[in-house]
Amino acid sequence: MLDAIQVLIVEDDFRIAEINRQFVNRVEGFVVAGIVKTGDEALTYLRGASDLPQLILLDVYIPDVQGLDLFWTLRNEFTEIDVIMMTAANEVETIVEALRGGIFDYMVKPVDFDRFERTLLSFRNQRHLLTTKTELMQEEIDLLTGLQITSMPPREDDERLPKGIDQLTLDKIKRILQESGESGITALDAGSNVGVSRSTARRYLEYLVSIKEADAQLKYGDIGRPERKYVPWTK
């Protein structure tokens, strides 16, 4: 099992920094390593850290640096750390430069939690894939790059699927469900494995229940709160 992913927040507005901290802590598998307000503080923190964070949430508008200068310093000096931009800057020129610099994602403020959670789950899924394998199949590479093949005609199955259900994600959810066996799987676990949010995974799992390819059971946690667990249909 992977250790918690350490996240450094670079944000000069203490209110937004606190919101970001709460967002990070709400996503399983992530923990805030630190919060800094300026470029100098960020570089001092990183240069003195015995264990570097794996991810940085970075604002473009930092008071002591110009534009994306801090971003490029981070990319050049700490190549092993991934960067997600969380900023109010939505100019195409800035976005293009950040994309060319290899950011993992670019989110424009204000950011809602569902969008934030999807990004972190996708990052965790990518990190898991890259740290547990020595070779990748083309489909796995496509999953990492987010490539969508739009020129291919839709499969016959796609035309019969309800709105909000796509065949590629459905196939991945079905595979995870089958692999879970009698122990079953929760929407949170399924989403983590596939790289989608818990609510999205639940939608797919409930669809499988509706077509009798899955069965839903109640699972009681440590504090007695029931949670739906999904198992392959066997009846």
C-alpha cells in the first residue's frame, strides 16, 4: 500500500489556503505537508526538506515573483515533484505556458470540491500505476495521458447506454467489481482504482445493479454507519 501523498500548498491568501488544506484532507490518501505564502518561503521549504512532497498546489499570483517564474524554478530544480495550478489566472497564454511546462492539471478559482477530488484521485491513480509496474500497455498509457479517440465510430453497446455512462469507464468498473469477488467493493474503492470520484463510481455501480450484473449490500463501518458494498451478481 502506498504511503499518503504529501502536498505543499503555495497560496498567499490565508482563507483560500485553508480551504485548499481542508479539500486535500478530505481526499483519502493525501495529507498537507505544509502551507507557504511566497516564492521565497516555497523554495526555502523545499530546499530544506528531508522528504520532498510529491505534489504542489500552486497559485500563479504570488506576491514576490513575476508570473510563472516560480513555476519554472520548481520545474527546473524539483523535477520529481508534480504541480497542479490552482489560480484565478485564465489567460490562454498563461495556460499554454503551464501546459508546456508539464503541469498535471490546471484549475481556475473558485474550485469546487468535486472537481478537486477528481484531479487528486486521478493523480493518485497515475502514481499508483507508475510505481507498481515496470512496463505499460497502450491502453494504460492512454489512461495516463487522457487520450480520447474521437475518430472511431461508437460501439454498438455505447448507443444503448444511458446518459452519463460511457463504455470505457464501465468496462473498468466491471473489471474492478469482478476482481473484488465475494468481498465486494465500495464506490470509494472503485473510484480510487479507476481514477474517478466516488459519486461517479457509485453511478456506474448502481447502473450495474440495475442491469443485474452487480448486487448491493449494506456494509457497516467502525462507527456503525452503513455503506453500500457491491459484489458481482451471482443469482
